[in-house]
Amino acid sequence: MIFKDYYKILGLETKEVTSEEIKIAYREQAKKYHPDVNVGDRNAEERFKDINEAYRVLSETTSRRKYDRMWNNYVGKKKAKYEESKRGKTSIFSDFFNIFFGSIDNKKMEARTTTAKNGKVPKKGENINTEINISINDAFYGVDKKISLRTVNGSMKNFDIKIPAGIQNNEKIRLIGQGKKGENGGRNGDLFIKINIEDDSSFRLIGYDLYKYLLITPWEAALGTKASMSSIDEEVNVIVPKGTQSGELLRINGKGYKDGKGGRGDLVAEVKIMVPKNMSEKETKLFKDLSKVSHFEPRVMYS
């Protein structure tokens, strides 16, 4: 008999885990290998099936107890061979899974691949790929969008898309069955919408970090200051050290974009020193006096 290590499949190092830890591990693995995130990756698709299979067994107390008992009796005593069992081309669940749930699930799932009554093999419709641009703000908070696509017969069809808060740049949303029509009773294809998060006048998104210009005066840069600036969801204070140069980056931890794991990247303030264009006579005099007493020569020091 060939066994599958369901705990290992869920990324768990030990079997001494709670039901909640199993649920958390499942969510992490399912998100990592979900077909919507790994479009066209056959290995990820098979891995996703294994993850769902493992969770279906380990999430139920009865089946988990039976699994642990059989593992101890066979694998633990080296009576059976352990490896990642392989599926057949039309197999939805592995043979090992049927130990716990019987073959009825597999038969129902595989029924989709059987021939139609007219003797022709059902063929799934082609997938459709498109993309839309959204703002950083909409991506951060989530938004409902409407898009229109032209169908094969030339008419326009509207789609309502719910974009979840914290969606990642280039991530795809999948609308099941909204692609091209299947043949011979086969399922319709799916519609994949790639999300492009656009930079705006306030923020630039790089990875999970949000970059924003921090405009300061020459005297603030020279003397140092505490400046207030807006992150995407609140006001934050930034400590500008004495002698800060234009172009320097000041990082505020945990105030950036959502990382999809419950955390956030950083807010990065890019310093820009702004010089007043229209100065009063007093301001002009002060700058002239400074030029007379200062020995600072940047073209010599940094050349």
C-alpha cells in the first residue's frame, strides 16, 4: 500500500497539531498553489489537489484518527511504502484518499470526463484572458468593478468583478465558466482578469512597500525635524535626521501595502529638499549672510 504524508503536504513538521493549526496551514498552502495564482502550472494544479485532499482527511476528527492509526500501523512499522502517490490522467482524488471516503467521490468527479450520449468526447471551452488597471487606493481597500467584453458573436457582455482588499499586482481573478463555450456538453472555459495596480500622484508601489515624496525645507534638512505625512490609511510622523540629503529614503515600518499574510510592507519617504522661489527681502538677506559664513562646498566635497 502506498501512503501519502498529509501533514507534510500541508507544510506541517509534526503531527502534534491542533485543528486550528491544520486550518491555518491549509489556507497558507492553498493560497500559494491556487490555480488562479499559478495559471497554466500543471505541477501547482496537482499540488493544489493534494492540499485539498489532505485537508479533507485531517479536518475531520474521525478520518484524521483513522489516518493516524493506519500510518502508525503500516508506515511506522515499515509494512508499507510511503511516497507521493500519482494520479491518473482523469483521477481527481488519489487511490489513498478512497481509504477514507470510498470511490463514490472519484466516480462523481470523473463522470465529467466520460463521453457524451452522442459518443463525442466533451471538450472544455477555451479560457479568456484580459486585464484591467486599478488605483493603489482601490487595490488596498478593495472595490467592485464592471467591465465589458465583446463576445464571439460581436455583442458586448458586462461582468461584475469584486476585487478583494490587498490584491497583489499582476494577480489574476478567475470567473469560472465565463470563458468560451464548451463543446459536446463540456464545461465552459473561465475568464481570467489580471489586475494591474497603477502608481498615482501620491504613492508608488514597489513590492509591498509604498513610496512617497517627503518635501522639506533646506533648514529642516540641515537642522533635522519631525515631519507629518499621510500614509494610505493614516497620518504618520517621520523623524528627519540632522543633515539629511535630498533623495535619502526614510523608512516607516508596517505602514505600506498589504502582503497577503496579515502583515504590511513599509512606507518609504523619499526626501526632496525644496527651495523657495519667491523670497522676501529678509529671507534673501538671511541666505546671503549664510553664504558668507558657511564653508560648505558640496561641489568640492562630492566631486
